Amino acid sequence: MPETPEELYERVKDSLRMPPVEHWETFPFEGELRPRELRPPVEREAPRQGEGGVDCRRCAASDDEYIWTTERWRLYPLQPSGLPVVVLLETREHYAEPGDLPDELAAELGVLQARIERAIRSIGEIGRVHVCRYGDGGEHLHWWFIARPTRLPQLIGSFVEIWDEILPPLPEEVWRANLDAVVAALGE
Ligand SMILES: [Zn+2]
């Protein structure tokens, strides 16, 4: 039997720990910190945007919002942020979970993850391209490709998503050139 959220909450709520973040080079903040109080479980999870494909913004988006499209996939660029490039790979059709994908699409996804990661690295001065899937915001299935700059050791690992909002946004022309490089590499 899995632990219920209520059991988990009762077990942990009075014994939250504070990890030694002051020793983590990648931790983006300084100063006195303590864990936020854990709130009790909710009755049910809030619906995600576009649940069941109803009023889904990704389904409604036209191809010109994307930098690259195929019959079954579309690549969406997020607006300029602190990192060189952040793009989302979406299925053209509405699927909710990776496990919902037909085998043919799941197999193609593996090939595309490699192609897109390689294309982003071709920009140059990229230390790593993180490939992630969360799916807690919008339901329409999407994968994150998050490029971090090279040779800035504080930006390694998962805190890079916080650093993305701490570093001021890329100049528009640098950002456009980065996207152009990705699209050019995908066309090869
Ligand atoms: Zn959708």
C-alpha cells in the first residue's frame, strides 16, 4: 500500500529539515532561510490548463508561433530569459502524459530529443542542454530543453531554472541568433 498524502503529511510536517544550502555553490540565494511550512493535502489536484484538450492554448496555437514544426511535433520558443535558449517540444496532437503516446510517437520522440539537444549545442558556448518534462502547468504534453552557458559552475544542475530568472534577459538580437542557429541545425 502506498503512503497516502495524509499519512505523509502527518509523518513529516513537524520534522522538516534545512539542507546545508550555504555550502552549495549552485544555490542562488544568501541569507537566513528556513523551510516553508508544509500545508496539508488538498481534496484534489487543481485542473491543468487545457485539461482533456478543452480550451487548450497549445492546441489552438498556430504554426507561426513555433520555430520548427513537423507533421507530428512543434518546437516552441520561450521569450528571452537569462539563459541562451529555452524551448518546448510539443506533440501536435493533444496528449496528457508520456505514457499516453502511441509507440510510434514515443520512438520518434527519442530521435527528436537527440536532434534538438544537438541543435541547441550547435549555438556554441553551451555547457549543457537539460531535457526535462514536468507537466504540472499545462496538460498538453511538452518537454523542456534548457540550455545553460558554459564555464559558470554555479549554473550547473536544477537551480539553473532559478538562475534563468535571476540573470537579466538576453539581448533580443543574441536570442534571435541563438534560435536561428537551432533552426538551421535542425534543417541539416
Ligand atoms: Zn492541447
